Amino acid sequence: MSNSIRTSVLGLVGLMFLIPAISVAAPKAASKNNDATIGSTLGSGASLPEAIRGHLSVFGMLDMADQFEVSGGSKADSERTFLVGANYEFDQFNPGMALQVGGSYDFAREVKNAGGLKVSEWVGYGEVTAKVTPKFKVMGGMNYNFPSFSNAAPGASIKGKLGFQFGASFQFAPQIAFDARWRQLEMETSGDNGQGGKTSTGVKISGFMLGGRYLF
């Protein structure tokens, strides 16, 4: 196991142990939003603003995707990575249904056999959620990523494109949820074509993500 994968796994495990400790220490109260029961105060006892309580959450996930697919059919193996982010769910616009937006930072993953090339992303997304039961919901929507890379060939560049994602969330404790998602990130790379011009190539990476989420 490479150092980056080991760090990702240890980070996810650490988060899963830390979140329950925080939830036990923080007082709990019934939420007035979205029919969910969550903590309503900070550790200091100060009340959270209504705009945050029951709406805002932070999460950490392990991204299982380990292969970049290049337009034309070729593929490049890569390391898996760990990501952290925040999510905001709006009030329900229909019984059981709501909109949510969020963003994450995907730590750099190395592309194998590519001279040390590493790719990292900032990802923003918007989703529609549907609450199946008081504790279980499904969601799906679109994402847009802002990628960057290091150790790339001179003159190479990369930019993000529109992608999609869907998944499910189970809230097994008042302030703790387990999330599972399938996500596809789209991007475009460009570089010298060897004849004084530029050539562009579509690239995508997709796979399952698993992690935990803490609800304020």
C-alpha cells in the first residue's frame, strides 16, 4: 500500500472515531428543519443560528476511483484519494424533497507510470435529495471540478468540466450519517502536439466514495 493510500485510509478511520466523540460531548436538541433530530448547540453552549442548525454538515470520504479514462479508449491507473468538504441542505420545497449544495477538496492522487504526475481537485456540486425514511435519503445531481496537477509536461494544462453524481445517506445517530456515492468527474487536458500547436484530450475518472458526515 502506497503512502498516500495509507494516509487516506488512516484519515478516514480517524474521522469516524472523532465524529462520535464530538457528538457525545455536544448537547442535542430537536431540529425544526427537515424533520431531522440533530444537535442544536455548540460545545460552549451557544446556540447555532437558525440558518445553520439542521442545514450545515461537514464530511470526509475515501474516493475508491483508481483509473483515469482518456478519450479514445486508453486508461491510466492512479492512486485512490481522500477528500473533505461541507454540505448545505435547504428547507424542503416539497414533502420529503430538498435541494443541497456543497464542495470538497480531493487530495492529490498520483497517476501511475506517468513520471510522478499528480492531480488534485476542488469540486462543487448541487443535488436534489429525497427522504425515503426519517433516517434514510437518496440524492443525485451535477458537479463541476477545478483540477490542477503537478509534475506535468511543460506547456500542459488542465481544466474542469461538468460531471454527475448520485448516492444515499443513512443517519444512524442524531448528528452522524454514513454516506455512499458514485461520482464521475470530467476534465480536459491540453498540451503541445509536437508540431507547434496544441492538442486537447477529454479525461474522466469515476467510482464509489464512502465516508462519514457530521451534522450541526
